Amino acid sequence: MKLHMGEAELELGGPYLGELRDSNDIRDDAAALRARLDEDGYLLVRGLHDRDTVRAARRVLLEALRREGKLSPEAGPDEALRAPGAKGAFWGGKKEITHAEPVLRVLESDALMGFFARLLDGPVLTYDYKWIRGVGSGEFTGAHYDIVYMGRGTPNVLTCWTPLGDIGYGDGPLAICVGSHRFDRIRDTYGRMDVDRDRVDGWFSNNPVEIVDKFGGQWRTSTFRMGDALIFGMYTLHGSLNNDSESFRLSADARYQLASEPVDERWIGDKPLAHYAWHAEPDKVVRMEEARAKWGV
């Protein structure tokens, strides 16, 4: 099966793209989960969320898409079929969406907070800012580290990517570059960047083949069902396959860390500051190609 990721067409099962392995066999063993996270750079946990709870959160997003005129009139009540020409949606910072009760029942549930407390071995907090997306047809996310967006507190922050719907290979699922958390050349250059301070484009590359050929690792992806969760650290390169479907890919990103460690001030509080300089002045944005040439990567 050939799948599209950024600029590339990759064969699933080939040298550049494989399947994510799930960690449900060690789900209740926190030490084993920590060891696997250190080994692979990610954890895939099937059914971490209650499926019906996720379905209720999905409906909040579908209602928003319908209000914004982005859903096709032919879309069923639980379908994310896009209207002709409709672009993707991002609801980060829009609390009427991100903090709607059905959404918080997924992202701040007692069960999820307990899972991260066991995984991180202590009381945890989650960023108040939530990243909620409806990725449109033809859209994708380029390869990046999360540290460049939220690196002013502890680096020991975990991202939990939650698909808000069943996602097939052609719907633009997330992909992880396994082993990328040990790419020292990238960590020591790009990984020290701050998008607000340095005003550099955030994505490291749109070419997954280039990354494997130049630095190693392998991209891995999967199909997902509502209730699944993909967890990874700040130095794990990740992106998404292209959404080649005619429906929005709905998903949520939330961040979790030990409450005892420093927090990036941009993402907490009743009204998080969020990005304040990155892309604020388009003429001052540094292209990633320029930055990489300077870094020698």
C-alpha cells in the first residue's frame, strides 16, 4: 500500500514506513511503559479513552464545523464530510470548543490524569491550552519536535494525541519517526530553537525520506479507533500522513507533565498567552531552509 506523507509517496512495510506497535501488553506496568517510551520515543495505547466519551467530544467539533459552513450538507450527524472547497479548522485557544465539557471529559478525565501520574511517577498537570484540529483534505503536518513550541519549562512534557474519530491510513493519521529522540545533531540545533524567540518556521522538514536517509530511524503509523491515544516526548519527530479523504481528520493534542516541574508560561492560565511573536511579523520569519543551512543539518 502506497501512502502520501508530505512530499513523498511511501510504501507501507517498506524501508521508510512501518507500523506502530501498541503497548497494551504493558499498559498496567509503569516501569515497562517508561522503558518502552525511552526505547521507541512513543507509546501507542489502544482504548486509553472511553469510546463513547470521545464520540461526545467529536460531536462538539462537528457542530462547530457545521456552524462555520465547512461541513457538506450531505454529511450525516456523525460524519465529517467537508463542504466543497472548505479548508481545515484549528480551534486552539477557542475555549468554547477546547473547554467544552465533553472535550474536557476526554482530555482531563480522572482516568487519563491517573495514567500520566503513574507513567511520570507523581502528581501531574495538563496545559490549559488545548490544540484541537480538523485537518482538511490534502493537508498534512510536517516533521517537527514539540520542544520548539513549548520548551520554556521542563523538557519532560508528554504529548497525548487523541484521534476524535476512527482514522484510516488515507485520513491523515499521525506518524512517528522511531529513534528520532536520539538524533543528537537535530536535538542540538533545531531542538534548541524557540519559535517565538527565533521566529523560525516550526516544521523541520516536509520530506520524510530525507530524514531517514540523512539521520536514520523509520517512520511508523497506524490506523486508529476512537479511544486510542499516541503519547510521545518533546524530542520525538512526528508529523502526519496526508489527508487524502474528503472528510476532516478530527484530533486533539494535550500536554502533561509533573506538577512539581517548571511550566512553559505560554500555555497555562485562564487566558494562556500562546505564541506571541512567531509569525506576528511575516517579513521577519526565518525559513527553515535558511536555519538548517546555518545549523549545518
